[in-house]
Amino acid sequence: MKKLRILSGMRPTGKLHLGHYVGALENWVKLQENYDSFHLIADYHVLTTNLDTNHIYDNTIEMVIDWLAAGLDPAKSPFFRQSQIKEHTELFLIFSMLVTKARLERNPTVKEQARDLHISNIIYGHLGYPILQSADILLYKGEAVPVGEDQVPHIEITREVAKKFNQQWGKVFPEPQPLLTQFARLPGLDGNAKMSKSLNNSILLSDEPETVKQKLRKAVTDPQKIRKNDPGRPEVCLVFTYHKKFNPENVDEIESGCRSGQLGCVDCKLKCTEKINLFLEPIIERRKKYEADKEIVKDILIDGEKRGKEVARLTMQEVHEKMKLG
Ligand code: SF4
């Protein structure tokens, strides 16, 4: 039976953290077994909020190393950079004619981003990035897209774009469905709802055991649990969320120890550190191989870009034919 095609992507922001793993990578690794997966490095998307391009290439290599270390297999699912396959920008231009400004301004995700980044006067490229995302997905005829809740409005725009193109010029594109990631968000060490490198509240997939220990030592916990024997509220504590993810077999014991006051935060954090380090150990081990020889990573990109380019070329050929562009 033909496998469904999925397209997933990330902006290259350098080394990845546990939030990236839990919110996306873990799911991608599982999905690559049962889907025809393509993995996009969305380097042009970086420009929507940052015009400094000096680090994009190095950040790409670091991110790809983390993809590999986490278990993505480029033989099963090619990795490629948006900037190296020109068809992305061509399809973006065509799709830009199919979406109104008012439709883009209604998009809650871009509004939220602009608010978080204190952007009062949004640039055209940022407002229109869901259209570039639509081009990224539909260029490969993605039928499903693994996303968190916050990205669902973008998939809705992608479906609208596909429908409009198909109605206007004839059927080329599928209308992709979101594949919701279950454990979509991991809180940051400072208690922020989201782990983020820019907020300096993350544990990297490449952090050594001592670094993880030091970072967790400073993590925010229940503010009402001041002394070791005070009863705590695990439901408000981010360390408890980490236990749920990385130490599920002991979560009941941690919860009752915290509530009764028998478990202090120092010990609780040490138990959590141990589990996170156990989880990271094989990732760090695999990472070393690619760090030692980055040529392997470059070759993986060259191969992925060749495979991606071929699919993109065929799609654009079909687009040109339907649009009678010669
Ligand atoms: S004992 Fe653990 S779960 Fe409870 S507040 Fe402290 S760190 Fe959080």
C-alpha cells in the first residue's frame, strides 16, 4: 500500500533542546517508519524575524546533527534546505496571488508571534510566511503535516490555497491534514510555558551530564514548597512535568512524596537529572560521530537536496502545464 506523504520542517536555529525533541523530533522519528517523510530546513523562514544570515549555515549543520543523533534516518526521509530548491520561492509567488491580506491578518499564530516579539509594524514576508509554508508543503504534495496546536491555523491556510489553486487551474495538490503532536510543549527551566533557547531556559540535546545537573539545580519549582518537608503541588512544578516525560515509571512515587513533604526539591531534581541524562546519553554518543566528521552531514544534505529537487521539479512541471505557462 502506498504510504501517505508528510512534510515536516524546522527553522535552523542551531543546537536543539528537549522542547524540540518532545514537540517534534520524537514524533518525526516514529512517523518515518510508516510515512513517506520529507524534512525541510526552513532557512528562508529565519528572515521573517531576523535578517542576520551569518549563522544560518552553521546553525543548519548543528541542527541536522541533532536530527541524526535523535534518530532521523536520511535514507528513509531526505533532509533539504529551502534556499537550495528554487521551486519553493516560485510556488510561493504563485500562491501569494490566491490569499488576501485580510485572511493573513486574521491568522492568530502570526498575531501571537508579533506580540511576543514586540513587532508593531509587521513586514510583508512575516505576514505572508504561512503562504511560504503552504508552498513548502504542497511542493512535495504533502498529505499530512505533523504540527503542534499553534500551527493548525497555518495548515488551514495551506488547505485553502490548495483548494483555490485546484479550482482555478485544475487538480494538482492534496489538501493536507494536521497530524497533531500529543506532548506538544515542554516548559522552560524558568517556569515559562515554552522551552526556548532565546529565553535561556532550555536543556540542549547536546548538554553533558554536569551541565544538565547545574541547569536543573536552578529550575523553578512550587514557590509554596520552601523547606524540604513542606507539602508541594506537583501540578504547578515544571520538574514534575519533566518526570512525567522522562521518568514515567516513578511518577506516582514522586507525586506522593512531593505532596506529603517526604520528598524535597533537591532530591527530586537529582532523580530527574539522572533520568534526563540517561535519556540524553545515546543522543550525545551518536552526535560525536557527526561532530568529528561534518563532511558526512554535508553529503547528507547534498543527497537530500537532489531527491527533494526532483520531486519539486515534477510538481512545478505540472503546475506550469495546468496554468498553460508553456
Ligand atoms: S518535590 Fe519535585 S515535584 Fe515537588 S515541588 Fe519539588 S521539584 Fe517539584
